[in-house]
Amino acid sequence: MSKKVSPQEVLQALKQVEDPALHQDIVSLGYVKDIEVGFERATIAIELKAPSPSGQPDLAGSIRKAVEALGVPNVEVEITSPAPPPPRGPSNLIPYVKHTIAVASGKGGVGKSTVAANLAVALERQGAKVGLMDTDVYGPSIPSLMGGKQEPRVVEGKLEPPVEWGIKLISMAYFLPEDDAVIWRGPMLHKTIQQFLGDVRWGELDYLIMDMPPGTGDIQLSLSQTIPLTGAVIVSTPQDMALSVAWKAIAMFKKLNIPILGIVENMSYYVCPHCGERDDIFGHGGAREAASRLGFPFLGEIPLNPAIRIQSDGGRPIALDGTSPLAQAYEAVAKALVEQVKSASEQVPQIITE
Amino acid sequence: MAFTPKTVRLHGDGDTLIIEWSDGHRSAYSYRYLREQCPCATCTDAGSSLDHEPGQLPMLGVKPLKPNRAELVGRYALQIFWNDGHSTGIYTFEYLRELCPCAECESARDKIP
């Protein structure tokens, strides 16, 4: 007997076929992706829900038998399984994030957030997948620096981070009315940091940049103890006073065994827009000198320039304007950073379970 | 902190945890020794906590002690999840290095009064 059967009949027949491992029929498991019927033939596309290296040869056989019983002599079965998950990074909380970089300083007001945002943009422009986490819950500024108009959405119990300029963002600013303040003690901060890591759908990232609040307090400690950070970038202005506080941040990271990826000198010098003369407002080269004295990499210097401030206030980081010398300064810092990240991530201890 | 492991190796069937350090040193700890040295508040307070662990009645036979898994704590310590249900001990790398039972480290320790 040979005839053309309908897809519905085929589907009925497939309800008799069980996944040998799960003992449930493949229709209710949702494996059946497509049924195509023709004269004396049927093609059935099956998509497994979990990666299966063997491709389940038994299953193809049972499907063929069940459909052949309808009187279809030529039955083709295509079984696909989803791609295995990407290799896991060092943290269980954010398994698909390769490198985590804290941007920190001792003192406030040295331009940490601006540097963090522009570094994220510069890395993204070099082709990396980048996330930017604003861990400064007291003074969150990342969304306005990045021109954030979107908000995170809840999808299946997790937060889908908004994407600005190709970068996934999360910040306390999204969860607070504009004029409200976070007045919290340590345990609340710790919980928030954990949620920013584990409850946000970061997905696969090459770099997760973390903009830190100033100082060496609860948030820095929580972050450093929760995930094996790849390393920290220290931002400082050139004058002695800022540098001396930056060493305190460095001392904290050293205590926690977190590598210092390098130092960025921000507001390094000022070029007068009228006469073009350069003025070293805070002195110049202090950070470079200190970095070499203490044996840390120096990642580069970013000049003090009103364009950075104007672009930042407008929510369009300067690093997006590829041709401007300011964007190139950030690009150079990002390139130097990538080199340091490579060697630092090789030093993350590997846990091997046999 | 000077000492960082390159690899931490848990043997599924064996009874030792092996650390290869970044300076080339190798430490092999028996699970029982590590469990006895657990630095958490409960264990250090109770002395040798193994004697007081619930569910370890000797007449029922004692399950061989081993870690189910281990995780990094930041970049400075190891948290071991033991099959006796205990997991609150945070073993800093510095502490683990101090615990190294090899003859070389043993004799170095003896020299310190």
C-alpha cells in the first residue's frame, strides 16, 4: 500500500515514539520541528533539546518504523541538537564571561566612570563582546554617560540588560527614581552585586567592565570575593594627592591577590582650544612615573578636554568618534589593556576535577 | 599575597588534593588532613570537628571523606564542598601553602621557633 499521508497523520504516529532516555513521547517533548510529506515519502526534522553527541541513532530508527507503518516507504529523519554551550569562564555566577575587569581608583572625581564607559566602547569597536556594570550604587552614572533611554526587562525571572552602543549595561540608576538615593549598609550592597552578576543575562562576553565606586569599601570587597576578577585598572589624575590615594586601591587589590592590569592617567594635560598651547593642569606624567617605579604597566594617558565632558553629558562616549585624537587615546589604552588581560587570565588558578 | 596555585586537582577516586603552585612547588594534601584543618569558625572552635560531625555513626560504616567540588573565592582562596555536607571553610592560598605537608615545607616550618 502506498499513498500520500497528511502531516497530521505523521504527527499522530510520532506520538507513539518515545525518547529512550526520558520515556516521554517526542511530540510532547517538543522535538518535532518540521514534517514534510510527498508521494511515498516523508521528511521529519527533529530537534533535540539537549546536546547529544551520538545524535540518538535509536530514535531515528523508531521514528522511521512508526512512519513506515503508515504506508510511507521512504522516510527521512534529520536529527539536530543544539550546539553545546560555549566554554565556561572562571566564575560559576557568570559562566560565559571570559574576562572581568574592575575600573577603580582610590579617590573620587578622577573620571573612573568616563574611562570605564569609553574603554568599553573602545573594546567593542575592536570587535569584542562587552558588558558594562555600574557597581557604584551610590552614584550611578553609567546610563547617562551611555545615553541610556532603554531599561532592563525581566525575561524568565532574569534581567535582560539594555544595550547602548553595542554594550550591555546594568546600573542601580535603572532601579531608582532620579532624585532618590541609595542609603544602605554592607549586606544590601553585597546582595545587589551578586544580583548584578548572577541575575543579569550577560550571555557570552569577552569583557565585563566594572565601574567601581571610589575607595576601598564594601562593594570593592564583595566584588573581589565573589568572582575571580581577571584584574583591575587603576585610574588616577597626575597630581601626587590623587596618586597617593590610588595606592590604597592598589594595596587592596594586592591583598586580594587581584592583578593590577595597569594605570591610566586621566586629565593628563590640557590643550587650550584657542591658542593650542598645552597646559599640565594637574602636573603630567605622575602616574606613568609611579607605575614604572612600582612595576605596574602604564596603559596610557587621556587629556583633559571639554569635548569628553560634552560628549559624556550627551550620552555619546567620545571613543565612538574613531578619527578624533581623544578616541585614539582610548583606543591605545584599550589595546594595551587587552595585552595585559591575556597574561593575567593565564594566571587564574584552574580547578580540575577528575 | 605571594602564593598562587596554577592548578588545583581533585581526584575523583583518589584521596588527595594536589596543588601546583605558580612558583613550581607541588603540594599533595590528603582529604582527611585538609578537612581536619578546615579554618571555619565552627571547626576551629570545636577542635577536631570530625568527631562531632552528625551522621557519622561508626557502626554504620564511615563513607570515605572526599570533596564533591571546589570553587575559587575571588582570586585569593578556595572553598571546598565536602561530601559530609560541610562547606563553610574558606582556605586562602596563603593558608594552603602553610599547610603543605611535604618534607621540605615540614622542615622549613620546624626551623621557625
